[in-house]
Amino acid sequence: MKIVCVLLALAGVFVVSLSPAATFTEDFSRDPLTNGWHVFGDTNLFHWNATNQNVEVTWDSTQTNSYFAHPLGTTLALEDAFTVSFELQVSNAVAFNYGSELAVGLCQWSEVTNSTYSRSGVNSPDLFEFDYFPDTGFGDSMDATLIDASNDFYFAYDNLTLHPGVTYEITLTHAAGSPSIAGQVLADGLPYSTFANIYTEPGQPITDFRLDTLAISSYQDDGFGDDILAKGTLTYFTLTLPPPPVQDLSGYFTNGVWAVSVKTRTNWSYTLERSTDLRTWKSVTPATAGTSTNLLLLDHTPPSTNSCYRISAQRP
């Protein structure tokens, strides 16, 4: 008897378990390095405090680009609605010359880990993050920053300070299809900022972007000593994400042909792949655009041996 199985694969991204409501939460009640988090760059900048159940962070721009990161398990783009919320306390923040930022938000992992990536330069595409610039003589600034795949940027800001000992609840929001970012900040539970000031790069409206990773980011300086040295803690994250691109996956024979049915989303493409050893996979259908309804993918030329099938979902 020939055996078939069905697997889920999101090509090009890590896979994590999300609830049907497509939410992600983290309260750091257990070691995050055993719970999907990982460190890139300088490991000394991030430390899990088991007693206080938070992550202690040093943002040090004299070090290489470093990230405390968790994959989203999906890829976000301009047409998606999503929010990022987190709790932040800053114990100390000092900037030098023109300064640099402490940062928390969403990014594209392949971009931020590229050796040519420079947040202080002009090569930092695909970014959705909260930034805080301590005063260097021009005033403090809190920014909600959005940068698209072409390095065009939009940010909303307030000239406000993150004070030591104050707990800030920060929420960043993206509305589906919007070329902008919005947000709010609570200080010890009271309204503090809605990022009321807007700046858009002249003549360069935001177009599409790709985001696949949640990250606490410490960026390297621009080589001119425009630095930051800051310390703080993050206590929790809550992300509200779109529904997963692959839902209601099932497989069955129809008229002697193996078929896989999957509920799809628009702006994703879907390919049925087959393997006889779970190591080498072959595409058995062309990439097919999602329609927000069920899509049926057929293998018209199956092998005589046992086979496994998976759906590869990709953003065009």
C-alpha cells in the first residue's frame, strides 16, 4: 500500500505555532533561548533575568549590529494589518555627537544580518520599529519608524524623554494597505505620546516591505562616533498578526489523483511539493496565486513509491 502524508512549509521563513487568532505573546517567564529566541552579534548585550522575568539589554553602538530576535512564522507586507506592543524600562541612556538610537520592532532577518546593512547609513530597508534618540543638544526624540524595501522612510515622532524608573507601554500599529506607521506610548499606565508629528521623505512615498522577525536591535554606529550607550529591560511582547497563509490543510485522492486542499490568502503564491525521502523536494505544480478561498493542487504524475507532500507558501 502506498503511503502519503501532508506537511506544511512556509518557504524562506521559520515556522512557529500561532493561535487561530494569529497572536504571539512572550512574558519571559522561562528562558527565551529555549523558547524560539536567539542572539545574533554580541551575546553580551542581552541577558535573561529569571527572577524578574525580563530581558536586560545594552544598546551599544560601538559594537557590531546585534539582535535578540524571534521569527514571526510569517512574512508581513504593505497590505497586512498588524500591531506590536511591548513594555520597556530604560535605566540609563547617553548619546554622543549626533547620537544613535535604541530600537525594538520588526525587520527582515536576511537584511539586518547582511554585512552591508547600516541603520545609521542609507542601507536599512524593511523595518518597522520604535526608536529612541537621547538628547545630544537637539532634544530627545521617540520615533515610530517605517522603511520600505527601497529604503524610503516614514516616521512619526515626539520630542519626549524616556525617564529612568518609568514603565513605558509602547504600541506600534500598521493598517492594511497604509504607507504609514502609527502608535501610542503609556507612561506608568497614563497617556504619554501618540507620535503626533509626521515626517515623510520628500517625493518618496512608502511602497511595499517584507518583515519576518521580531527583534531588540543594537545598531553599530556610522563610523563617525555618532553613538549611544543605553541600558534597559523588556518585560513582555504582544503581536497581533494576519491569519497564517496556510490554513485548513488536507489531502485526499480524487479520481485516483492525489490532491491537497488549502485555504489561501491573497498576495501569497502556493506550490505543491513532493518528496520520497523528506530531504529532497520537487515542485509538482506551478506557483499559484492565493484567492482567499480554498485552492486545490493536484499531483498528476505521482511516483510509485511512498510519498510526502507539503505546501510551500511564498510572498511574491
